[in-house]
Amino acid sequence: MTSFTIEAGLAPPLLISPANAGTIDQMYPALTWGIPIWAPANYNIVLEPAGGGTALVDLWVGAGSACGVSECSWTVNQLLPDGGYQ
């Protein structure tokens, strides 16, 4: 028998960089976020146009390769055109 627990309401990771509503000049930006208290093994990174639409990036990144002691960082591996993203 398999058992598991679902904990609704867990806080998502806090994005540190780029700043909310900030402007960057990197077409391959580095994303940095804080590790939440529940410390997931993997993170789903989704970047889509501001206001919604088809995701330009939608992939999973392992904590073991992206995270240090208190923060994680991953660099977008495809060219992002000028525009707003969420």
C-alpha cells in the first residue's frame, strides 16, 4: 500500500532576481530564488509573456544542481526576445 500527504497552501519559492516589475538587459537572464522551508527536490520553471499566453520556458530543474545553502539560481538557456514576462 502506498501512502502520501498533500499539504495545500505551501508558500511558493520567493523570486529574488530579477526584481518584480524590474527591467533587465540580459537576453539569457539568471533567475535567483530563495529555498522555501519545505525544500523541494525539483522546481518547475515557467516563463510566459506578461498577461499570459504560451510559455517560452517550461521545465524542471533539480535542487541538487541549482541550489546552494539558502538560494537557487538558474540561467535561461534560450534567447528571450524583448518584452514582459511572468
